[in-house]
Amino acid sequence: MSGVAVILSEILALTDQNDLSQVYDAFRIRSLEVRTQKSLEARATLKAGDKVSFDSRRQGRRVSGKIDKVNWTKAVVRVNNPDGTDVLWTVPLSMLQKSEQGAK
């Protein structure tokens, strides 16, 4: 069994509420640490004018655009729609990937 499978089976075997609360708290803290680290790495490499892409849940496809502004945890991305209009999306830094193709 893989490490994750062993951990999951151990968690599923827990019956004490205090133990489950400790596991939940540890998961929540570690998840926040991982997201924060990914945002810090992205912020160090992304800047205004970079071409980026991200998966849009709203449109169900990969969206390409150009960064207008990089904030602390999110970036404002200008996306050129097929009808010729520009739309500004506020996207978490952790969702962005640099793209050579991006919006023109």
C-alpha cells in the first residue's frame, strides 16, 4: 500500500472525536502552508505583461490572457474574448501557468 493509502486507512479507523479534530486541524494548517508556498513561488516569477493560462471552471476550458496586475495572492488577467472584447479576471496565483502562447 502507498503512504497515502496507509494514512487514509488510519484516519478512517479513528473513532475518537478529539483525534479526528487533531487530524482535521493538521490537514487544514498543512493545506494552507502548501497553498501559500505555491503563491509565493508564483508571485516571484509572474509580473505584469506576462502571458499566462488557467483552467476556467466557469467556461469549462483553458483560458489564455495577459497579466495586468499582480496582487498579494491573485492576479488581474486580461482575456480577449472571441467577440473582440477584453474581460478582466481575478485569478489566484496558484492557478496561473506562464504561457508562450497566451493572449496577444
